[in-house]
Amino acid sequence: MSQYLVSAGPLVWPLLLVGAATLLVSILYARSARGELLPLAAGGAGCTLILGLLGTVVGLQLSAAGLPHVEAGHQWIVWLGLAESLGNLVLALVVCLLAVALLAVGGWRGRRQAGGARLEAPAAAGA
């Protein structure tokens, strides 16, 4: 795991911090359905995704910038850099997936507590 974090680059650390905070707030929202937590969790998920994309793009830029210094025939090494950089995006997507699932649970609980979570079939036409 530590090698994964090292190879993902320096932007993985703020990604982990924001992602962990996002999951914490999402868990609190799922448990309590307190509406004031929803913008924090949604904003945190958005920031997590942006950090993941930023880490991927920066990593790819650094990999491409090193190409002129690589021997002919070894330019394939940029693909290794891309694979490592994509670790940021994968981590961000996993965090966002979990956060969205938790937000769905919190929203459902909030509707249920308010008495509005009944699922009813739509009325038949002409009835």
C-alpha cells in the first residue's frame, strides 16, 4: 500500500485527506440525515474527484516531460507513468462512489423520517 501511495505522487496526500473527510461527513449524514451536512459531503466529493483528476494529469505531464531524456525505443515508459498517475483517479472514484452511496442512504432516511418515503405505483390512466 505504501508503494502505491508513493508512486501516485504528492497530490495523493491532499486527496487522501479530503477523501477521508468526505467519507466521514457522508457517514454522519447517512446516520443522521442532517441536511446541513449534505453540502459538505457533496462538495467534498467534488473536491475529491477534482484532486484525483489533477493528480492524474500532473503525473501524465511529468511522465511526458521526461520522454526527451529517455533512450530511443524506451518511450513506452510513459505508460508506466500513466499507470501510476491513474492511481489518483481510481482512489478518487472509489471515495466518490462510497460517498454517493452514503448520501443516498442519508437522503432516504431523511425522507423516511419526514414520512415521505412511501413508494406507490402511479395511478392508472383513466382510473
